[in-house]
Amino acid sequence: MADNPFVYGEIVTAAAFADREIERDRLSRDLLAGQKVFLISPRRYGKSSLVRHVLRGLAKQGVLTVEVTVASSSSYVGFLEAYARALLLADTPAGRLRQWTSDLLRSVRPEVRFEAAPTGASRFAIAFPSAQSDRDITRLANEVFALPGRIAAARKRRMAVALDEFQAIASFNGGSIEHALRAAVQDQRQVGYVFAGSEPSLMERMLTSKRPFYKAGPVMRLEKIHQDDFASFLEGRFAGSGIRPEAGLGAAIVELAGNVPYDVQRLAHELWDDMRAAGRKTATLDDLHATLSRLLQEHGPMFEEAWQRLTLAQRATLRALVLEQGREVLSADVRARHRLAGASSVQSSLAGLVKADLVTKDGPRYTMVDSLLREWVARQTY
Ligand SMILES: Nc1ncnc2c1ncn2[C@@H]1O[C@H](COP(=O)(O)OP(=O)(O)O)[C@@H](O)[C@H]1O
Ligand SMILES: [Mg+2]
């Protein structure tokens, strides 16, 4: 029996990966050339998946690859520890880690431990207990940020470093971390970097003329996957796993999911499960709507909570936005039709909705981040 061919909620590689060939080639080429690339898109568009895919390809060509999620750390020093650990681990035999660490990080006195892991293997951990004052931390950061260059030189290999959810860097320590990192990376010819970030407005601001990363390297803005390509990818995978898709099914899934890769895979995955559970050989548009209803029902309590956290003005604005497909929400016409208050009040509701991460601006349109929540608002609110 075939497994569900659709994957969501984790980084997808090879088999579940659609399209993105141009982006893959470009990112791969830039990293190999030692460029410092900025990769920007809203959440759930596929940045991490793309980066993982490209790094795997580079590793096969002998490049040392390192991947760290900046947003997973709760402090600056915590990030430096996680980053140093990942860099030191890259392709290093376990028996050499201790020596390797003290060779490379002489001046900052790291504490190295091998913690017992549940699997029985031991887990390499590194800490910098002596970094206390801001000055210590700055010195430590300079050491850690210089590591990739030293490792590439010592190993005589090219290196590719991915710092994911990079926008989180701003929360650690204002501008000085940007300065330190920029200064370090620009000298490292053998090391390609990709700084992937999920909050486009924060990331774009980081690249403006008064900030350290201004003109540091190429910027890739990851767009949605082309609608038709994604639709035929879906239909191909249904057919390939023994469930024949009714004509137009792929396009309908992409459309209902707002063409956000995560949402597309979620809907396809859940539909496939429903078909398999019912022992069906064909999936129809009606089946798709049944699956959607089930998902809406399951998410109901969560969506209700989100709805109740909003002010009345925000609820009204959100409904108008959904019903108007995000167009002209500020116009007199739309405001009258949906009994909204003045443009400035709608504007501030929109700002609140964007801040709450419920809505994003997609060109001139405002769209809802979560396509399921959008359907729920359209059907279950008044
Ligand atoms: N190229 C792709 N083809 C198919 N599905 C994808 C692709 N990229 C992402 N996805 C889907 O979107 C989800 C989120 O992708 P992810 O890489 O985590 O996005 P991001 O890092 O931008 O938040 C994945 O779990 C997967 O379901
Ligand atoms: Mg990601």
C-alpha cells in the first residue's frame, strides 16, 4: 500500500518537492561562489525546504554544509553556542571534536560536554560560561563568526552556511550583531551564506542603506509556486499512489489553499487520507469539499479563540477582506458595503491584523495567512 505522498509541517525534500528548479540552481550556484544570499518570503512558502534541498546537493559535491535556525535560540549567547556547535560538528568525526574545538576556539574557553542522548549515543554540547559582560559577548561573537572561514581554510573545503529564520537576530541585541556578522562574512571567500527570513518587512529593512547588510549580496524573494505546475504535481502524485484525481482537482486544491505551499500540501494530504480510509479509487471535487469541511470543524475551537481575541473593528475588517478577496479594502465603496468605519480606522485594524500575523500584504491585496482560517471566516462568521 502506498504511503501518503503529501507532506506538510516539516521540511520537504526530494520526493515531495515541486518545481523551484530555477531557485535551486541559482541558490546553489551563489553558495558555491561564496556569495552571501538573502532569501525572503512569508512563512510556509518553502524557504527551509529549498535550503535543505540545495545544501544536500552541495554536500554531495564535497561542500561542508551547516544549517542553524536562529529563531530557536532564546538569547544571544544561546545562539552563539548553537551556531558554534553546528559549525564544529560539520563532517567532524566524533573522536576529534574535543581537539578540534580547542584548536579553533582557543581564546574564548569553551566548555565541551558529551551528554548522554536517549538513543544511547552521546550528544556534543558546547557552552561559553565565561561570557558574562557585553564586552565578553562581543568578543565571543567575533570568534564564532570567524569560525566558518577558519574551518574552510583548515579543511581546505568550501563551505555553505544557512541561517534560517534570520529575522530573529534583531531580537538578540540590536544592531551590533548585524555589524559583527557582516564584517566577518565579507572576508570569507570560501564560505557561501544564505540568510533566510520569514518576515519580509523586517528582512527588507535589514537591507536598507543605513544597515550593515546593505548590498551584502544577492536577494532572492521566493514567490509562490506556479499554479499550474503545482496543480499537475498534485494530480501526478494522486495518480501515482493509486487514487485517480477527477479533472480539475489539482487546480481546486491550489485555489482553496491560496497557493501557499504548506496549505496546498495540507489539503492534499488530508484528502488523500480520507480517500484511503474510505477505500476509494477516485477523488472528486465533492470529496475535496468534504475534506475541507472536516478540517474546518477540527480547527473550529482554535479559530474561534483567534476570532475572539480580535476587536470588533478588526473582525469587521477581516470579514470584509475575506469577502472582497483582499481588494480595495480601504475604498469608500467597500467600507460602505461592509459598514466599516473611516479609512484611518480600517487602516489601523489592518495594521493590527498584520501584526497578529493573520493577514499579509501581497502586492496591492491583503490576504489571510492561513487559507483554512479564511474559509472559516467566510462560512462561520457574520
Ligand atoms: N517545493 C515544494 N514543493 C512542495 N511542497 C512544498 C515545497 N516547499 C514547501 N512545501 C510545503 O510547504 C511546507 C512549508 O515549507 P517550509 O520549507 O517549511 O517553508 P518556510 O521555511 O518558508 O516557512 C512544507 O512542509 C511543504 O508541505
Ligand atoms: Mg522555514
